[in-house]
Amino acid sequence: MFRRHRRLRQNEVIRSMVRETFLHPSDFIYPIFVVEGTNIKKEISSLPGNYHFSIDRLHEIVKEMTEVRVKSVILFGIPDHKDECGSGAYDENGIIQKAIRKIKELNKDIYIITDVCMCEYTSHGHCGIIHGEDVDNDETLEYIAKISLSHAKAGADMIAPSDMMDGRIDAIRDILDENGYKNIPIMAYSAKYCSAFYGPFREAADSTPEFGDRKTYQMDPANVREAMLEIEDDIDEGADIIMVKPALSYLDVIRVARDRYDVPVAAYNVSGEYAMIKVAAKAGLIDEKRIALEMLTSIKRAGAKMIITYYALEAARWLKEE
Ligand code: PBG
């Protein structure tokens, strides 16, 4: 006697009845890159199919999102001006603040998450204030808090700090609460690894560090227990959602986090993961649609409740076809 597993694989009706994991457009968060200037919709060479948008052309992408029913975005800004302390990041009229107001004006139902970091705004490209050769943790916290507050004031729905300084969730929660933003949730990039998979993003966001690397603040790819400590502290400090980033090489981290903590887990399907598929598809080596959906399904199966992905719109369109 043996079990006939193939009985439940006979046709699509029964296969979909026993299917354990489903993707839905509401799982996806779409990253948008906003630049200064006018009339710009320029394809990002390192992220084919994704664009730099100037504020006056954001309506095009908002319309597309609405059509495919992807309702949340994470915003990244590329400012014209950079300095030592990343002042463009907390300027009331900074690129992100203007983009938030514009998107809300176009469609108030788009859920806006903002990436809070300094690397796109600092002249040296690091994620904080530099003293000597390294980022000063505690001084950076004041800036991270200030940036978060300015995003909330501009109308952001959720704040997502990606800087990896210790104590940032505490600092952000405090400043938001003190200023009347008690109901703005924080999605913490909790287990953010020092990864080579961010390469295409750094080209897109012009945020490559001028010297050194991010190893003193982002995590060592070899560690999973340390990730649990990071997550635990973020939850203690008030994080509403925790994130694992990147996703694909860290599915085990997502799974352990899901099993151990009850707050929702987000995963960032990062630029390198996207670019590898795009390039292989272009070379005719793989079936892009099947691979992309398989990848997104695996991230969800590992335990992620939501996925930040450059495939958001395309995947939503593919799901609609099925
Ligand atoms: C900012 C930030 C980065 C990414 C998201 N926020 C770059 C980095 O940490 O170097 C990477 C996203 C991606 O690769 O898609 N700190």
C-alpha cells in the first residue's frame, strides 16, 4: 500500500482546491522613484520596466496602479541637492514630501509608505551622519526622527525606516506620538542584510556610499539568530510590521520570523532579485511570468504577509489574466 499523491493533481480544479498559497494584488507594495524636474518618465536602466518619475507625471503610474488594483506604494526620492546631513530628506518641500501630497491629491486611497533613510540625500551616500569614518548612531536618530515626522506631516500613511540604526523605532514612535501621529504605523526594516542584491537600486537611487560599505549597520548575511534580536527589539520599541530584506536568499529568515512573532512580516523582493530575472528573460533563458510568480509565491509561502516588489504591477496584471 502506498499513498497516491497524484490523485489530487489530476486537473486544475482539484489542484486549486488543495492549493495552500495564493497571490493577490493586495499583497504587493510597489516602489516608485521620484525625481525633481518636469515631464520626466525615464526608464531606469538597472531596473527595466521601472521609471524615474517627475511629480507632474505621477498620475500615469497612479492610474496604472488603480487599473491593476495595487493600492500601496513605497516612495523613494532622488533629490537635486545633497549635503553632509541629508537636509533634503526632511525639507517640507523636499522631493518625497511633494510626491506624497501629489499622490494623495490624485487618489487619496493610495496607501503611501515612505522609506526613511538618508543615503539618497547625503553627499557621502551613507545612511546617517558621519563622524570620522563611521556613521554616528545616536546623532543619526535625531535626523531619522525628523525625517519621519516630515513624511507624516506631508500625509504619509506609514513610515518605513531602512537605516538600521539602533533605537530608531523608539525615536520615531516618540516623535510621531508627541506630534499627534499616534495612528501612523511603523514598518521596520528589521532584518536588513548587507547585501550585494541592492546593486541595481543604488544605481536607480544614486545612493552608493562614496567610501567604505554598510557593514557596520546592515546585517551579516550569515546570521539568523541576530535577525531575531533585531526583530525583537523593533517590536519592543513599537514596530507594527517587521521586514526581512532581501527576500529570496533569506526565505529561512522569513520563516523563522513568522513562526516566532505574531506581528505581520513583510519581505522586500529587492532590485537584484528582480534584475536577474529580467536579464535572464531577455536572453530567452527562462519563462519570465512563471518564474516571477513562482518567486513571489515562495516568498509568501515562507511566511511573508506582504511583498515589496518591482514586479507588483506586472504580477497583478498576470494574476488578472488567470
Ligand atoms: C535605503 C534602501 C536601500 C534599499 C531600500 N532602501 C539601499 C541600501 O540599503 O543600500 C534597497 C532596495 C533594493 O535593492 O531594491 N537604505
